[in-house]
Amino acid sequence: MDTIYALATPPGKSGVAVIRISGPQAKTALAALNVALPLARTAKLATLKHNGVDIDRALVLWFPAPHSFTGEDCIELHIHGSRAIIQALFSLFATLPQFRTADPGEFSRRAFENGKMDLTEAEGLADLIDAETKEQHRLAMRQMQGELHHLYTSWRHQLIESMAFIEAYVDFPDENLPPSLAADFRNKIEMLAQEMQLHLADNRGQRLREGAKLVILGAPNAGKSSLLNYLTQADTAIVSPIPGTTRDTLSAHLDIAGYPVTLIDTAGIRSSSNPIEKEGVRRALENAKDADIRIVLLDGETYPQIPSELAEYTDNSLTVITKADLLKPLSSTLSISAKTGQGIPALLEQITQRLHTLMRPSESPALTRNRHRQHVEKSVISLLALLNAPQNTPPELHAENLRQAAHAVSALTSHIDLEDVLDHLFSQFCIGK
């Protein structure tokens, strides 16, 4: 097996950079740098040199297998983040036998293959690296620390126990097993199927990982672009008194109370003969249909009139009156002013409440990916097939349903048949991870 090396920190000039080396020849790198092997897991300050030329003063750490991130012999060099130093070290490593640069995610893949983490924990690590908000970080940490692993492993063990019960019927047909055992077996399968179905029904973890879509709707000049600019604190959209200025969708990514949100400004909703404006309205309504949260803005200067084109979108939406700085206070309706900021905190509070409902995971382990959903669904289908089978169904068919259910659950954590699943997952990691 090759020994791999890569930066474990972002490329570019920095105060400190970390080079990670993993594989059977890792110690060779230190010998080439004229550095004695330090004590395991103890930082050592050393001068890195080659052919009598000093390269850098660095901290050197040695992690012997199997007690390392990858489960292999591993070296870390904490160097000064100079491009010249990094290049000098990489040029040296490239000359060493069986050394090569790491592929994206290869360190994590080796950790998986050496049993240092299962597939759900590896996915949690990928999500942790990609986390942009507090709640995404919280969810990724829970998964990386094995929350899903423990749940899916528990399901697998229950299925194996049930398979053993069926095997007893198959292998010892002449034994009179107590009827209560059969009832207990069925109850366990029913409870397990219900638990899996509840897991599938809770999509908050997956939505948190992917983010919520928040769409702003309104007639022309209702203040949509002004609200977008206020929330992004930037001139994201052109604001003009001329109706129909925005003719396409504009989007911005926000962190609202720790939740990832894609905020979308849309064309003003009205009837128009202009083909470009008509297309903008079509796109606006299309985005409104699949939005997680809709904010319908009503122009304060024409309120309480509601444009007919918007009437059907006010249900289950946040209806907001704009231009509050020009109006008398409205006690029963949320009103805002993007000019003064009036009412914006109250709007954000209502948005946050909806984001909590949509995305805040419960204390139970949260399903986070389509891959998880597909395998759990396969397992549920097999269990329901068993439960709904006629009473005279041969036990061998029950055993086959249990085997298929257990195989689907096993695929969630480690028992993967398709190599491209692993290739896809680990290719999403950065080079040094």
C-alpha cells in the first residue's frame, strides 16, 4: 500500500500549516528530514533539513498504528504556512519510494476501511466540515459521535435475533415451541417497523443539512427587494420606484438563528403582456409552490387590498404589511419598514419559530441523507411484507424477509456492496481529510 501525504489545512499562506502523512512508510519521511522519531502522541520541536539544508523548524507528531486517525502509522508536521516550505517538503516526499499525494477524502476513507469509523460517522464528519451554521454543526457532531450508528446497529441486532427465532422453527420443526414466543416475535417486528416509520417521517435532520427555502412574494413595488437588501445587509437587489424592476429571481444564503436559509426575491406578481415580465412572474410562483416558508408582502399604501394573484398564497404564509414608516400603527397585523428597520425583529422572530418547527432535530437520532432514507424504506417494506403475509406462509419466506431487512440496515453503516457509493462519499472531502 502507498503512503500518502497532503495538507490537512487550507492551501495558501498562513501562520501554521499541517501536513499529514499516513501509511506503512510514514516513518521514512522523518528519516529523510533528519528527524528522530518522537515519542508516540507527543509533540516534538525539530529542525527539518535535507541534504544539509534547513527547511523549517516544526512540531512533529507520531501516531503509530492502530492508534491514529486512519488506523495506520501517521505523521503530522506542524510547519510555518509558507508556500516555499510546503513545496520543498512535497518535492522531497515525491522522491520517496511508494509515496504519493493523497486523493480527496483518502485519509477518511482509510479510517473507514480500517474500522476507525463507520459510514454514518464518516458522513457526519463530511457534514461537520461543510457545516456553516450552529445547528448544522450541532447535528453533524451528533452523527459523527455515533448517534445514527448506535440506532442502526440496534436495529440490526434486533433483526438478527428475530432471524435466529425463525431459524429455530426451520431447523427444529418437530419441537413444540411455546405459542407465546411467536406472539412475542410478531410484537417485536411490529414495534421495530413502527420505529423505522417514525424515523422516516421526521425529515428535520435532512432539511437542516440541506437548508430551508424562504421566498418573498408581493406585487410590484411592495418592498420585496428592499427587504432582501435589509436582511442581507448588502445591495443584493436593485431598488427602484419603477414597477417591475425585478424580473428574475435573486437569491442569498443566510444564517438565521443558526439555521441555513436560501432567501429568494422574486418578480412582482401582476398580470402583464410583457413576455419577459410574464416569465419572471411564472418563476416567482413556481418558487412559491415549493418554498418551505413564504413571506407575502402587501403594500402598506394600498392595504387592505390584496392583489387577486396573491390571494391563494396567503394561506400558511407570513403576511406582512410594508412601508410601516408611512402608516399608522396596525395592532393586529405585522408591519415592517425596510427603511427604518421597524418590525424586522418581530418578522425574524416569526421566521425563526417556523425554522425551529421545520429543522430543529428532536433528541432522537435524525435521518440526514437520501441514502439513509432509501435503505430504511427497503427494510420497512420487507418487515411489512412479513407482517402482512398469510398465516400459512412458510417460515423460510419470513426468514428471507428478515434477511433483506437486515441487509438494508447493515448497508447504512458498513456492509456496502457498491464501490461507487464509497467513491462518491469520500470524494466530497477536502484533499487533506
